[in-house]
Amino acid sequence: MTPRFPALAQFDSTRALTSSPLYAELRPEIERVLTGLVQENFAPARPQRAAQAAPAVRATAWNIERGKRLPSIVRVLGEHPVLRASDVLLLTELDYGMARTENRFVARELAESLGLNYAFAPCYLALNKGSGVESEVAGDNTLALHGNALFARHPLQRAHALALPNGKDKMRGKEKRLGAQRAVIADVAHPAGMFRAVSLHLDAHSTQRHRARQMRLLLDHLARLTPQLPVLVGGDWNTSTYNSRRAVYSILGYFRRVAMGVEHVIKNHYPYPERWFERRLFRLLERRGYDYRSLNALGVCTLHYDVADAVVNTNMRDWIPQWCFWFINWALQRNGGRCSLKLDWFAGRGIKPSPGSAPQVVGGLCDAAGVLSDHDAIVVDFLLASGDTRAGR
């Protein structure tokens, strides 16, 4: 199917593509690939232990930015004093056969290297090599897949994925893709008890309302699953505070935030999207009985922008006009040209934080060449709560 990608990429909208004879010919194979789930077990068999012997569960969620720095990511996850003790990894943005990551199967290599079980769901079939600097990498894509994954030291049962509606047409713009974000869901047979884990990546190029809608669809799905179990949802929820469905909306939103006061927004809104701009999503979680307040380091940002970052600026130029950079630089000059956002979160039902262990944002994950991802990792230690743990309806 890969040789047909240039012909597929000629279309400027998903509607035009899916109406074409070419898509009709390839549709069965495309749907087979995009609805698939890869699950393998690399964790060594462990003796059964009583629940009280291992009451706490440590979970890490991290957007690993395609897995472009995979050897160092594997090293950090295996050696970092906090991350290496994780029972569950909820990882987003993993490539499978993309030139920008040397055509590696990132999820499998990571699981095999660390001795973990995993489930990987492809979200997108990439019709080109990517956006920004990624489009200039050498070589060609092989399988051209990109998705999300869930890893655990213990058995994963009933693993599956849930497709979420797109926030924008993925065929419009420089980076052309087929597919949609998919949440990866599995039941983890931990010695502390069985619980349900979800690796979730909400759309970046979408509205605040759309991100809340994606969350609602996930919560509806979890409410229908049997048996009902304690649930942990974690990942990159892209709670940027912006309507980013189109560049013009983001630009207008930035004007609004400048008018509100740059320092005020950087201090009171970017670190606290749940307070106002993204409140629909977080109120939804609480109405459904999901706790996020005690499972996160509130006010601690997980993505950091610097006007001097040439790679990030190159990537942004695929999406916003050049004149915007002057305005961004001007607006951020009093803050040293930098600002940070809180995009990564946990939420849970039927679980509670482990006493004496506060949720963390783990930054500074780097090697000699620089940071390993544009996101920091988040970590939480939790207990399975006693009593009614049925998912909210």
C-alpha cells in the first residue's frame, strides 16, 4: 500500500479522498491497519503475591515525541530513580515504521528492552514524512504508522482501543494523515488488585469543547465495560487553553490573552487550564466521579516554549504565518521569551493517592544532545480504593 501514498496525498480533504475510487480500492486494507492492536508480552512471569504486599501502584504518563530519541528514552525509563519504579507506563506519540524515527517499532523496542508487556494502537497512517523538520529527514517511511501505547510489568487483559473523532480534517495542511486518535485501554492484573488503565492523547488541533467531547466519549465507553474496575486515565490531553482547530482561531486567542495581560495568563491560566479555559473537560470528569485534583501536581506545567527554540519555530511555521513570531516574541519578552503550559494529566475513579507520596512532574529528561521530548513526564502513586468503584454513567 505504501507506493500508493503519493496518490493518496494529492487529496486536500478527507471527504474528497474517501469519495475517490482509489480509496474504495484500498479501504479494506486501510481499515484493517487502523483498527488493529498489537499486543505482546515481554515481562517475566512473576509469582503471585498478596495484595497487601504491594498496595501502591506507580504510573507514569509521558508524551515521548514520536520516540525520536529512543535509546535515551529507554535508558531514562530504566534508570531514572522515579521512573524506573513505574508499574504502568501510559505513553503517547509512538512511531511504527516512520523515517523520522529510523523506521523503528518504538513500542516493541521499548517493551522488549525494559521487559514489559504492552498494547499499541495505531492512530494515523502517515501519507508523508511529517511536518516541520521531520519532513526533511532522510529515507522513506515503511509502515508509516503513529499511535499510542500502554505498558505494564504485570499481565494486560482485555486490551482494546477506542477511536475518537478528529478535531480537524487531517488531510488539510502539510502533514496529511488518515485515521484519528485512539485511546488504549487494558485491565492490569497488579498484585494490589485489578484496575483499568487508559493511555489517552486528546487532539491538539481542536477546540476546548471538542477535547471535552473526546473525554466524554471515553468516559461513556468506560462506563459500559464489564467488569467494572478502578480506572486510571493518563496522558497528553492538550489542555493548552486555546481553540486550535484553525490557525486563525489560535492567533485570535493569543491576542485575547495578551489583552488579558501576558504575565497574568502565564501565571494564572497556562498552569491552571482547569480554572477557566478548559473547565468544561474537568467539570465533566468530576461529574462522572473522576478525581483529578489529588492525582496531579496542580499548577506545574509540562510543556515549555522558548522563542529561541529553532526546531519548534520551524514546526510552527507549517501552521501559523511568519508575522506571528514577531508578535509572540514581543509578548513574551518580559518573561524572558519563555512560557509553559500544563498539558499532561491523570484522572481516576475508584483510586486514591498513596499516603506520603505526592504526584510529580518529572522534567529535565535529557541526554548530551538535549531534551528527550517536548513534554515532561508525570508520575502518580495510587491505591485501589475500597468500596464501590463502578465507573460513572
